[in-house]
Amino acid sequence: MSDVAGSDDHRAVVAANEAFYGAFEAGDMDAMRSVWTHTDRAVCTHPGSPMLRGWTAVERSWQLLLGAPLRPTFILTDVEVDVVGDAAFVTLVENMVVPNGSGVGTAINWFVRDDDRWLMVGHVGAPITREVIG
Amino acid sequence: MSDVAGSDDHRAVVAANEAFYGAFEAGDMDAMRSVWTHTDRAVCTHPGSPMLRGWTAVERSWQLLLGAPLRPTFILTDVEVDVVGDAAFVTLVENMVVPNGSGVGTAINWFVRDDDRWLMVGHVGAPITREVIG
């Protein structure tokens, strides 16, 4: 890794990533808006779904998901943060618990520094449907 | 986007991304090795599969996939490149054609500049299993 786990950048990216999942769990659309870049470069792929480009489409998808009656609780495992200058990649495993079941998937969240804030530019959630490669 | 479509960096990242799919289509393990960083920071999630960390695990997965008798041909659409200093994100739609069928998924490929080369640090392929979000 090019960053140091104890560095300010590393901590700030971890905090931005946690703010994303916190907003999701709380169904807090204002908090979700404050996590993301509000630009055309925003990219979001929800598990199993087509890719959404641009903040207008991404925001609409979060309004739909955060308005659902059953939101997941996340237990994040295997979290790795890779900071490269003004860009950062966070990869992790999302262990999701919902009242009617549970699931596991992987995610890549990427962030870009904007002045002194790290804004989410992309999120891809990928479902795990098998234990082996191929 | 923070980069300019006609810039040298943009072109170099597009070339690195095309080299990745070219190696996959050709089943050329040497070419695949030359695309990737050979470090612990390498991350790869094949569609539907768990996340692999580190070049040793990632390399093994490609040896398995490139050695398969039926490899896909890719038609890449909706390709966007976002260069942020020494990091670059490529998002796209993978339209895969194989002799016994076809499929569509999204991918995020990320690259980091190493001296004057752009090396792949991560690849996540996410299957599209439905047309709508939720």
C-alpha cells in the first residue's frame, strides 16, 4: 500500500467510507448527499444492477433505496484503503443483515480529494454468488 | 472529469485498459502479467466470486481463467476514464460473447502510475442480473 495506516489521509478516507455506510443504514438522504460528489463523474452500480452515471441518476437511486422500509445493517470486513495522492480506493466485504435475511458482497468505493474533503466519486457493489472462481 | 480526453495520460490509460482485455481474449498470460502490479495491493473480483487480494492470488485466478477452453470476446461500451494525478479509474460495460452464450456486466478497472507506466491495481467485474435498481 502506498499510504500509511496511521496517516491523516488514511483516517479521513476511512471516515468518509464509514459516513457512506452510516447514511445508508440510517436512511439519511442529507448525509448521503454530503458524502458524494455532485458532478457528472459520479458512478454507482448497485448489486446486480446496471451502472448509473452522473449525480442526478445516482441521487435518484439512493432516494429509492433509502426510502425502502427495510434497510440493511452492514458489518464491514477485510477493509483496505489505498491512497494515491488525491485519489483513494477502498475495497471491502459487505456483510448485510436485513430483517428478512442476510447477504454478502464485495464493494469498491473510490474517493477524490476536493479541497480538504474526500468525496465519494464511485461505488460498485458486487454480489458473491459462488465460493470459487471460474 | 478531471482529465482531458485527448491527453497523453488519458490515452495511456485507455491503452492499458485495452491491453487487459486483449490479454484476456488472447489467453496470453505473459501479456496479462505485464498489465498488472505484482504487489500486495492488487485486488480482483471476478463476477459473482469472492474478492482476491495480492498478486499471488490474482495471478492464480488468471492462470485458471486464461487456461479455459472457451474464452470470451469483449465488446466494451460506455467506457469512461477518470485520471486523478497518478491514479486512474476506468468504468465500462462488458458485453461478453462466448461460443455457448453471451452476457453483460459492468466493470471498474483502476490503475496507478509506476514511473512512466500505468499498472492495473484492481479489477471488479459485476454481473447485471436485472434491469432496475432495488
